[in-house]
Amino acid sequence: MTELLKVVGLTREYPGVRANDDVSFSIGTGEVHALLGENGAGKSTLVKMIYGLEKPDAGFMKLRGGSYTPANPQAARAAGVAMVFQHFSLFEALNVAENVALGMENPPKMRELAASIRQVSENYGLPLDPDRIVGDLSAGERQRVEIIRCLLQDPKLLIMDEPTSVLTPQEVEILFKTLRKLQSEGTSILYISHKLEEIRALCDEATILRLGKVVGECDPKTTTARDMAEMMVGQTLHVPSRESSEAGEMLLEVKDLDFAPANPFGTRLKNVSLKLRAGEILGIGGVAGNGQDELLSVLSGEARTDKGAITFDGQDVSALGPNARRRIGLLTAPEERLGHAAAPNMSLTENAALTATIRKKLSKNNFLNWKKTESFAREVIKAFDVRTPGPASAARSLSGGNLQKFVIGREVLQDPKVFVVNQPTWGVDASAAADIRQALLDLAAGGAGVIVISQDLDELMEISDHFAALNEGTLTAPRKAKGLTVDEIGLMMGGAHDLEAAQ
């Protein structure tokens, strides 16, 4: 196999941390190469250097045998390197063609571009209507926009960062067909994912990073997911567990809830009802964009319901805001880490104060006790193994997975009576995901009620006592998670409401 990209001794340092330390590996032409590692292992920094977003402090790269030193992403794209990011960079009010044009240095006339989008999207099995407004697209269709934008550049190397985190199993299979077609045409793919079974199904080689260094390489097809996970973390992988127990008193009841979001591209909640008891974990599944964010916003108090009632611990809390709900023990953690769960430019100490001031008594006479707040931030960092130089670090300086651990830990250590979390392990490595799931199981074992909203069905089946599904803003009746089949889950996610409900 001809070598396409060669990385030799790349090193990149930031204040207090060496993100990449003498990293070397190579990718062959037409090879699907996995880049694996824990959160904070250095994957994002490495691909940013390959894509021209960061410059190495030491080392060099070669592309197709020649020196490769991209000064910026435009230079990388010109050299044949494209990237699909984990977080989409799309304008919801614009149509598909307009969004694609914004990512091009010299876009053609809109009519020509629309024709190209139709042709390329059909050729690669990712059909897209260039005239559709992006805000009306599903998460999977939005990812298609990002991929087609890259394919129009005819890349030699396509970098994909957590590409399946918002996709249904059916959409994953469509994406894999597309990637295999690209591979057959000679395009190389650098694939980053925490879903190790996907790595085994798709990738030819894997390079494993730990704490910024290359610690191994393997053939994913002949290496088990557990072995790869343990190579990533350098120790035996913890398997979450909880002793079975009977559910206790009713903690949360939502009855006939209706909610119309202000966002024109949001999902209306219709006649949603649920019950949650002490010691119970209720898993709520569904494809992205079916009302998950809206459900969390009304449970947190950020949005008020148009109809229906929310009762917490025997008290009607429908009219209470977020702080009042937190005070009595109803805590939430949203899906969006940066900008919603955490303020990007604020330190971890300041971010700890944002939600914990009330329950951790971090202020007196309306003045924040900085020493006490910093101590709490350190407690979260230690308890949830957050990889960071310290509590003074800005939230945006953490990797996505480490910030997620901080956000979850910040809420769990406030000892909630009810904890509602959306996508608790999104973009988190196998070891950290196991720790977060264990923390949720421990909460329930201690008598709290937990609602886990997730697109990861394996996760929900692993930790949930009962399972319900959101479809176009409607929640199915919950069923006992144990014994549910894939077909039954699929029917529930597709909106089937006539299946036997759990008693």
C-alpha cells in the first residue's frame, strides 16, 4: 500500500500540558485508519495539526512524499485534506446549498452548486436536496451536508471526528457504505470514535494514544473491543454494576405536558407523561431532534410548559425556575457542554459556582466564597478524574470528554434527589463512560431518581430499570428495560404506543 500521510515526531505543548509528545504514524492510500485514545489523550490536537488549525512545536509531516506544513485549513484543503468535525458548523436558517457555499473558497453559481450537490450526494448514497432549509433536517441529514461539502473538494484524506454520535443504526450503515466506496476509490480516512465495535467493523489499522504519546498499534479486525479499550487506558476496564433494589416513593411526576419551543426548528412536546420513583433509572431513547432538548428544558425550569403539570416530591413545581428547582433537589445536565452546561471562557472554579452555589452553600450574604468554590471544583476534578492542570483552567481548554466528566461530576456531587441528564457519555471514551454510568447507578442505589436521555441504546439497556422513547415530541409508555428486544426498541423509537407498558 502506498503511503499517503506520514507523521514524524509531532509535539505540541500548551501551558501546563504536553498534548502531543513525539507522535509518529502513517496512513496508506485507500486505508481507513483509526485514531484511538482516552479523552485528553491528544487526538483532537493531532488532527488539528494535520488540518492546519494548529502548528506543531516539533516534528514534521509528509503528504504523498512531499513536505506538508499547512498554515491553515484552506491550505490543508488545497493539499487534499478535508475534515468533518464532531460539532456541525451550519446555519439553520440557510438552505443546504448556501451552507455548502460558505465552506468553499470560490463557490460556483448557486444553480451549478445545487446540481453538483445532487450528483455527488446521489453517487455516494447520501441523497440531499440542496434547497432544503438546514433547520428542518435531522441530525443525520445535517452530517450529510458536512460530508458532501468535503467530497466536493475531492479529498485524498478525509478526517472524521466522532461521525456516528448523532446517527441511528440505519444511518450508521449508510455512512459506512459511503466510506467504503470512498476507500475503494483510493481516498484515505482518518477515523476518530469511541465506539470500538464500529472501529472493528470499518478500520484497517489503529494507532492508540495515551497522555499524548503513541502507546500501540493494532489491527482492529483481529483485536477485541475490550483489548483496545484497555490499551487506551492502560489498565483493566471497569464494568458498571448495581445490586438490584425495589423502587421507593414517587419523586417526579409529569402529567399531560405540552410545550411549544420558541426556536422555529425545535420539536413540540405533546401530551408527555412520566413517573419516576426513588432508586429508579428511567432511560429515554430516540433519534436526535425528537424533543430531547425540549424535555430537559422544561424539567430543568429553563422553559415553562404550555399545558400540564410537573410534580416533584409532592410539590407542584411547574412555575418554578431552575434555581428554585435546584434548591429542592431537582438537578439537570444538558447535552450541549460548551455554552449551556459550561461557560467556555470561565474557569472550572467559576463554572462550579454556576450551578452549585445554592446546594453547596458557596456564597454568604450574596458574596461568593472563592476558597470554598475552588475546593469544590478540585473535589469534582479528583472524584471524576478530570484531566486538567487545575481549577483555574478555562472550560474551553478541556477536551470534550473531560469537560463532560466535570459537568456530570459537578451535578452528582451536589447530592440530587432527582437528576436528569441528556447524553451523559456523548464523545466520552470507554473508561470515562463506564465511570459516568457507575456514578449514575450509585446515585440511584443511594435513593435518587435518575432520568437518562440518550441516543446510545447500549448505554440505556445497561443501566436503565425502565425504557421509554421520544418520537416527534411524543413519549411512549415506559417498559421494563430487562428483556426488551432490538425490534421492540425500534418500534418504540418509531412511535409505536400500543406496546404493553411496564406496571
